[in-house]
Amino acid sequence: MLDAACILFAKRGVRATTLDEIGAAAGVGRGQLYHFFAGKADLVADVVAVQVDQVITSARLFFDTMSTAADVHAWCESTVNAYASSDDAIRCPIGSLINELDQDNGPARKALQAGFVRWEALMAQGLQRVADNGGLTVGTDAQALAGGLLAAFQGGVLLADITGAVDPLRRALEFAVAGALAETPSPTG
């Protein structure tokens, strides 16, 4: 049920997707949905939590092993390339949810906020290892850089979605790290 809801919410949006459509996609009746979820708001909160976990799991692949400025550049490049090579819309799986959540859906909004906190903390841990290894310029705060990099990613993805091209995302990530990295690799063309 959660997988079906994740897919439908991503394709159609939270507001445009009905419980009946989710049930049909999952092969269950409305009664089964209500057995597990008090209502759509409850389901949405669980979907947000699932999406957050997927994003964090994916981000861990880079940030748990990040230790050099080259690793930061590799994450930026990999992120841009993943969007460039995909036929899907250019959207952050959790950032795109914010406009879909009703103002009174406190549990889903808290799950989303907690997800961004976890994501930023994961980034900060990786960037702190980079700093510890001399990869950040003197005086660069890894936590502040993580917040700025996450904001650059979100804004870059939004602008890339609007334009249909990854260039705004590439520029946002490049500018976010430009003055913070102590070693800058030569351009690869």
C-alpha cells in the first residue's frame, strides 16, 4: 500500500490521488486501507517517512564515505548526472512533497522536517570529515556548508524542473561549494 501510494503521489500528487486509486494500485479494498491507516493524512505521513528513508539511504552511499574535496565534487557530479540521465521529472523525492501537504497535516510536515534535518546532519558529518582532512578552506563551518549545500540542491532541483534542464542544479551545487573547498580539481571538460 505504501509503495503504491509513493508511486501515485510522485506521479499525480498527493491531493490528486484518492484512497480508492491507491487501493486499486495496491490490490486492496478501502477497508484494508482503513485497517492500517486512520485516513489519508495518516497514509501521507507514512509515505513521507518512507520517502525520507529512501533519500537518506541513497545519500548515505556518498556522505558516509566522503572525506576529501574530490568526494564532494564527485557527489555534485553524480547528483547532476543522475537527473540528466533520467527520463523522470527533475524533482526531489521529499522536497517536492512540501507543496502537496495540507497545512493541517502536522504529522506529515513533521516527518518532512525531520527528514531534512537528518539529511543535513548526514551531509554535515561527511563535510566534517572533509574538513578534518584539510579539504575545506580554513574557517569553513561544515554544518553551515551542509545547510547551504542542501538549500542549493533544493533550489537547483526546483529550477531544473521548471527549465527541464540540469544546468541550474549544476550551477547551484558548484557555487555552493566553490569557496568552501580547499582543493579544486581541474575541469574535466
